[in-house]
Amino acid sequence: MNIFLREVKANFRSLLIWGVVVFMFVWIGFSKFSAYEGNPELLRVLDGIPPAMLEAFSFNTFNLTTITGFFGVMFNYFALMLASAAVMWGADVITKEERDKTVEFSLTMPVRRSKVVTAKTLATLVNCIGLLLITWGAVLLFAQGYETNSEFFRFVGNSMAAIFMLQLIFLAIGVLLGSAMKHYKRAGSLGLSILLTTYVVSVIAGLGKDFENLKYVTPFKYFDPAGLLINQEVPMNFVWLSLGIILVLMVLAYRSYAKRDLMI
């Protein structure tokens, strides 16, 4: 419990910074929407974009002149930001003892390494939930100035649930990298590289049916915003797949950290 509370307090500043960044991003995004609301003439700018790219980024699915459609387009940006924070937090919370040269102190505590990983991961999970709630609250706050309905609120709720699953996946990736890599300084950068690679793969997967099978490779395609809007629910098959991936990653993280020689 002491480790958990210590990490929650230590991570609060990072949560606050990320929260401010996300809040400002939502504010700027909805400010731009005011130009599109009820003004279909501005959509002509999309005519110059190739159809494959429109499909890849879901521009052909969502109507940018409605608040629901605009949020659907913004979904991927929210997912990227929150997943980036999760993977960086996950890697940093494990490697910070080596970075700050406090490993020797941690090893003298009468606590098994597995409990250290558990406490640190739970503390980081608190950060992820906090950032998600900030994002959710900001979206609902700035959406008040526009015409909303039950479909919008249901879509936002399902989207936040989907983003939370993405946070969990990349949090687990970050924890695994921090636990397994001997060069702890590279864990965060490698985690971000994996995240960006999977996002690029998700864009490629949306270019056409020839690349459709790639959706199983990238978590960003597990919860497609167009599917969330049309089906009005989070796909449970991908939820179970995500939970399986998270379980495997965390098991590997525990085993790796238990065996790794820590840099004192």
C-alpha cells in the first residue's frame, strides 16, 4: 500500500500536465467545430482527398457538420493521446527506480518484486482512469454549446470505454518493456514506437478490403469509431481479445522483472 500511495502522489504532477493538454486539445477541437456546424459547404474541402484516405480516417462515415460526426473524427486523436500517456507511464513507473538510482533502497524493502510491479501498475492505472475522466468531462462540457441527443451521449460513452481498453493494452506494453529491457532508458521510446507503428497499421487496414485482416494486428482497429456509432455498442469479441493480450503481457512483465538484473 505504501508503494501504491507513493506512486500515486509522485505521478500526480504528470497527470495534471496531461490533463491540461487534453483539456486544451478538446477546447480547440470544439472551437473548430463551430465553423463546420450547419455549414455543409465547408465539407467541399474533403472532395480533394482520395476515397481510400477518406475511408481510412472515417471521413466518409461521419458528418462533420454534426457534433456526433465531429466527435467520431476526433476519436482517433483522443485514443492516440491517452494511449501515449499510458505506455509512457507504464514504462516510466517501472524504470524510474533505476533512473533515479533508488533501486538499492527498493530492494532492501521486505516486499517481493511481484508486489512492487502490482503496486506500481495499479498506481499508473489510477492515472489512466483520471485522464480518461478528464477527457470525458471536457467533451461533455464543451458539447453543451451544441445540439446533442441520446445518440451522441451513447456514442461518447462507448468511445470512452473503447479508449480505456486501448489504455490498458498500452499500459501493459509499457510495464512489460520497463520490466524486461536491460537498457531502461529505451523502454519509453520503444513503447511510443510500437504505438505509432500500430496506429499506422490501423490506417493501412482501413485503405481497403485487401488489408482488412490487418485489423487483428493493431489495437486501434479493434474499436473502430464508425463501428461504435453504427452498432451502438463496444464489440465484445475485441474486448475479450484485448483482455487476453493484457493478461499475457502482464504475465511476461512479472516474469521478466523477477529475473532481470537491476541497474544499481
